[in-house]
Amino acid sequence: MSDSAPVLSARDLRRDYPMGESPVHALRGVSLEVAAGDYVAIVGPSGCGKSTLLNLLGAIDRPTGGTVAIRGEPVERLSDRERTRFRLLHIGFVFQRFYLMPALTAGENVELPLAEAGMSRAERKARARELLTYVGLGARVTHRPTQLSGGEQQRVAIARALANRPALLLCDEPTGELDAHTGAEMIALFERLNADGTTLVVVTHDEDLAAAAKRVVHMRDGGVVSDTRVR
């Protein structure tokens, strides 16, 4: 991939779901490009297709039509096994719910994708500690999720998403479970991540989170109605 090529390029994405005789058209020809270092917020009313789009961009789901390329790789052509490996190495995910393993410590949760990628035990422990320190949890490495606040759990989830140095961080309502104060702290962390070079695409209803992005993409009825660069 050349330096000028986008990290993510989606072309004419469509996603239909069978529903009796009249399929639901969740996405209707969405196109989107995201350059390295960009920070994009995708906003719109519930049911407009935001999360469906994010699942296609993250190679979790396959489009009915159209293409998605990440780092020049057309992911819709990959087998299920190849897509799983591709996600592990190139895409980080942060969700509204934290999906941490309750029996594991914060450090062990961050180590999971590193172990799956084949990193040695010593290297992954060092990487997990480095990432938890980065997100402000250097003193919580041995704590389990039940010993952490919601905001701390989300920080662990972000550290885990960054473990394999992904090309792209995809976030689905990452402040949705947090109170206003903790949400503001999370917004500041995302700004720091982006300033340090992380490419972000965030689906959100949080106006403050959307305001922190460099671009705001508005969706309605399965399509993009505006794509505005705000800074």
C-alpha cells in the first residue's frame, strides 16, 4: 500500500436482511474513505445503519454488495478464517459494553489478543503493562473487572483493542455506559490516541464525543446524508 492510500476505503456498501417477502435495506450504497490519522464520528438516529456500517468496516459482517478495503486488502473476499486473523492483526474494536473476561486480571485481558497473535509470554506481559500505563491504569494491572469502575473497565478494553497495533480503531457507542464525567475522560483519551497517531472511526449518539472528531458523517435511512470535516 502506498503512503497516500487510505487506511479504509468502502465503496457502494449495501446490506440487506431477509424479512419475509420484503427485505430490510439496512445500508443503501454507502461509500467512505478514511486516511491514516483521521478521526471520524458517524452519527444519526437509531436504526439508520450506523452499527451495521461499522460491522462491515470491521469485517465482522459481509456486505450484500459493494467493497471494503483496509490497508488495500479487500476484506469481503477473505474466508471466515482469514477475516478472523485479519481483524486480530489490523483492527481494534471498542464497544459500549466492555466484554472483559471476568476471571482474568486487567493485564491478562489485554494479553489475550497478543497471545492469539503468537507473542511470547514475556513480551505480551510487557506490552500489556505498557498499554495499561498509557491509559492511566498502570496500578491496576492485577485487578479483575469487578474491582474496576465502568470507566476503568472501558480503559482496559481500549488497551486490549490497541494490543496488536491496529491500523484502525473502530468504536461503537464507547461512552454509552458511562456517566458524564467519566465520558468526558474517555473523550479526552480518544483525542490523545488520535494525536498519537491512532486512526479512529466512532459510532455515537454522544454530541460531545462527535464534537471531538475531525470529521462528522451523518447517516439517515441507510445512507450518508453529509460528510463534514470540522477540523
